[in-house]
Amino acid sequence: MVAQKKIMKKLWIAMLMFSGTLSAQDSSKPNIILIVADDLGIGDLGVYGQKKIRTPNIDALAKNGMRFNQFYAGTSVCAPSRASLLTGLNTGHTAIRGNKEMQPEGQFPLPEQSFTIAELLRNAGYRTGDFGKWGLGQVGSTGDPLKQGFDVFYGYNCQRQSHNYYPDHLWSQDIKVNLPENTFTTFKTYAPQLIQEQALKFIDNSKNKPFFLYLSYTLPHAALQVEADPAFEQYKQAFKEKPVPVQTPWNGQGYAPQEFPHAAYATMVHKLDGYVGQVVAAVKNKGLENNTIIIFTSDNGPHKEGGNDPDFFKSNMGFRGYKRDLYEGGIRVPMIVSWPEHIKRNRVSEHIAAFWDILPTFAELTQQKITTNTDGLSFVSELFGKRQEIHEQLYWEFHENGGRQALRMDQWKGYRENVIKDEFAPIELYDLRNDPGEKKNVARKFPGIVSRMREVMLLQHVESDDFPLMRYE
């Protein structure tokens, strides 16, 4: 009788797998979907207080899991922030510390010896794919995503090219996908939609082994370009927005003009939210919801480019600064983690963490050993409601606008600028517990803390030949 029951159970499982109700994937390792928005402010999401833009799908993701209130990007611009994310290193240690352009197309490459999240997970038996914007090395260079752990890539290799949502080409693996129908005056094929379609195919084709899907979206980075969408008209009416004068026709220089920047930005965030909803639906349709961890974040604070007006939306949630600033508004970003039946619903975390913590977190989730240096700490314990190890400090660099450094130690935030020219540039000090908006510099009141911060900044910065910051003559 027992043997007969076992046979019947095996037949039942086989029937469910055949019908698609139960996935054939190995459930011992979770699928991982990492979604990184581009220049999205922490205040742009409803779950963080946004009132003017609708983000129901991302809000639902947060209600289904955990929302972090004190999570930080790698730095305040795209390439070095994403390099920090992928390599588990802060921007005093990453190989890429600025948006350094290469010609004819691409940015300064990750070196061959870099160890990325994708390599970690591919070593663990994962199928890996990146869909969106890369910006960490030209096609064929050491920084090519196909040489940094990704099995599949589709999107923009070059972040400069991604400033146009109607480009004349994208890349599929190392093959150029020409889009001749797109010109400076003819906008026909919306690149984010092509990228989204390929990402959904990746989920559909990942049947027999766990997958890592890195969705490096371009939305809502400038230019403020949207395809035909009812939301655009709805936001125009809701904001009672009047057109602003723009150059027509566009000559292809700079960002494409936008007559209704408020409505356009809101629609881009709304579009991003819709894409997230499609990803969640695709996972559910394959019966993988309980075996898939979905993480949503942004690569830095809100931008003020292409006519965008973050103050209108309170995109930085009242924090000081924007993209390119190392004040909180430039680096504090949304962080949402959803994993049904593993992470309790609707939790809010005050754990202080940053991009470089994601690699060790993924390593712990997949039971992999890290054999390279990392500045990160796994936050798996925080996800599961257990006692969590905390950082002694978090450190950032920014290599534009004279050079900037920032440091967080518990409640204290240190910041200084013009460090390229001034070895002894003063450190501003803020008490984030009592002054989260960084309005009152208390450096004179706490000279001991300032002195300690200067020491830590010097220790955390390792000089780079490719991105010099503190090489004094």
C-alpha cells in the first residue's frame, strides 16, 4: 500500500510538471531578479511617499516583502555605482570610479580580473542574463558583459547611447541590432519595450536551472522620451501642465526636447512600474513565485537633466541633494526585497546597507564562498528577521565637480568636496538621526568625530591610476 502511494505521488508530480503547474526547476536555489532603475529618486515611489505618480506594482512588491529605509547606492552616477553593485566594492576600491567615456562607443571597462555577481552565480549553476544598460566596457573589451559572467545580454552597451530612447541600434550579445527606422526626427521603435520583451523571453526560457536576471533598466533617466501612452495625457491633465518652449526639430545634440517634462517623467516612472508588474506576472505564470527573490533599487538619486524637475515630485523625499551629490539625496535609494513564503510581508527595515552588500548577500543565499575582496556584509539575517551584523562605516567617492568624499558611521555623516585640489578640504558633519536633511553642520561641535572620519576616508581611498582623486603635486 505504501509503495502504491509513492507511485501515485510520483505520477501526480509528473502530471503537474507536464501541465506547467509545477516548475521543473531545482528549488534548492532561488531564482534571483535584480531590478535597477536609472536615476529614480527614493521619493518617486508610492511606498516611499510619492503622491503624484502611480507605482502600484512596485508598491505591491514592497507590501509583499521588505522595504529598506537606509539603503545606499554605490555612488551618485551610473557607471561607478553599477560597478560597485556588481563587484561588491565601494568606490574607494572599485576599478571604475567615474563616467569615463571611450570612443567610438562605450565606457571605461571593468578589468579582466574583476569578480562580479554574475560570475558568482554562474559558478553556482545559474543561467545569467543582463537586459538594459551596461556602461562598464565596450563590446569585445575586458568589460564586455559576456566576459563578466553573463550568458545573455541585450540592450545598450554604452550609457551615452542610452540617453536616446529611440536609438539607431542596440546589442544582442556582441551583435549589433540595427534600428534604421529611428532617426533624430522619426521616433518609431521604443528601445525599453524591445529590451523588456527579451527579458521576459529569458524568464520563459529558464526552465531547467535557476536563473539570475539583472534588469538594468534605463527608465527614468533623461532624455524625457515616452511612447504613446494614455498615462501621458492623464498626467498632463492632472498637473495642468502647459508646454514649455523647445527646439524643433531636434538636431540630435544633447537630450531630445520635451514640451511636457512633468508628465513625461511621471509617465516614464509609470512605465517602469508596468514593466516590474510584467516581470512579477511572468514569474507567477511559471509557478516560480515562491522560489524567486526579486530585488528593486536605483543606481543613484534623482536627476535634473533634460528638463526634469525633481522638486516638483519631491523625488529625493526631502533629503538634501540630487544625482552627482554625495549628500543623502544623491545616494540614498529605494530598496525592496520580495520573496514569498521566505520573507515576512510588509516589513520595514532601518538596517544601514549599500550596493556592495548585495554580492555577499547573494553568496550566502546560494551557499557560495567569496574568494575575492569585498567591502560588503550579507544582509540575509536582516531579511529573515535574525540578528544582523552591521557596518562600522560606509564610504563613497565622486570624481566629478572637484572630487567629493562621504562617510557614514552610525548616525554620523561626513562630507567634503574639492578634494582634488585641496588635501585638507574641511569635513562637514551631520547627525542623521536628528538632522536627516543635512541642514546643520556640527563639525565644530564634534572635532573628535571629524578627526576620526578624516582618518577613515584616507584609509578607505586607494588611489587609482585611471581615476585619480588625491594625487597631490
